[in-house]
Amino acid sequence: MKDNIKIFLRNTFIFFIVAIVIFFMTNKDKTYPNQNYNIPRYISNIDMDNDGIDDQTDILENAKEYIKTKPKYKSKYYDTGYPNDEYGVCTDVVAIALKNAGYDLQELVNEDILKNQKNYSIEKVDKNIDFRRVKNLIVYFKNNYQSLTLDPNDIENWQGGDIVIFKKHIGIVSDKRNNKGINYIIHHANPYQTHYEEDILGKRKDIVGHYRIS
């Protein structure tokens, strides 16, 4: 009898452990939409490129289309400004997402630098690279667009299509959320990145900017 009880308890314990492992494995990367948290989707009243898609949605969808190309990470200089090959860095996710929505960051950042060079701490202006540097984008977005909360747990004020800037990194906020309601981030961080849409926002302690094109 005692042996049977031991076997039963052992099997129950093993079953319990396996169930926990399966639960965490199947829910680790599970994502949720705004509706799960009663957060209405933000729709911009601007359509800069007149394609019938509001800017907020356009930026988000453009970022998703860009990462589908699976760009390889490498910091290179381009005479064209925008990468014209299979490579890119974090700023290119944002620049290309905005460009395809009607916002040419290469032109916009250059114009802002020429008007307000003292704000950028730039000795030599270079239109082809200045808009691809995070330190410049921190200044540009802060001075030109709507600034929002830096608290990832303030989930009602984060929306897919927003721009988030970290101390040395930048990305587009996804419309996917984790089980706490915190948004995933669409970004390109390093050569070893396997997923471009990741649950990193709540884990970062270096958020310096959160902006919305409006």
C-alpha cells in the first residue's frame, strides 16, 4: 500500500511539473490585441501620403512590411541615405516606416538640423547619415512631435505605430501586447536577433522618449 501511495504521489508530482512547463512554454510568447484591455485603437486624423490609410496605422503596417524582408544588421554609410541593400540598423526601421507613410526623415531631420544646429551638437552636417543616428532622432522627435508617457505600465497611452526611443536604440511600438498589456516593440538591435517583434518594452530601463506623429 505504501509503495502504491509513493508511486501515486511521484506520478502526480511529475504530472504537475510537466503541466507547469507546458503552460509557460505555450504562453511565453502569446500576444493580445488592444481589445483584451478595453483600449481603443488610436486612429490618426492625418493621412500624409493620401493613400487612404491614417498615419498611425500606416507607420505600423510599414514597419511590419519592412521586417518581413529580414534585414541583416550592419552599420554602413549610404550615399543614398536610406539603405539600398539587405542591410540596416535600428533607425532604418523607423525611417522606412515613416517614409512609406509620407514622412521623409532624411529631409525632415536635415532641415531641422540646419535651422537648429545648436540643439544637435553636430560640427559637420551630413544629410546622408544624420537621420540614421539615434542621438539626433532624440532631439528631432522631442522638438517636433507629441511626447507621451515613458512608463510601459501606463498601457492605455501606448499604441501600435508610436515611436519609442531608448538611450542608444529606437523602434516602432507594435499593436501586439503581452499578458500584462505591455506592447511588443518592432526593432532591429543586433546581428544575432532572431525576431524583429519582441517583448522588450517592460524590461528596458533606458526609455528616453515616446512619441506619436500628430
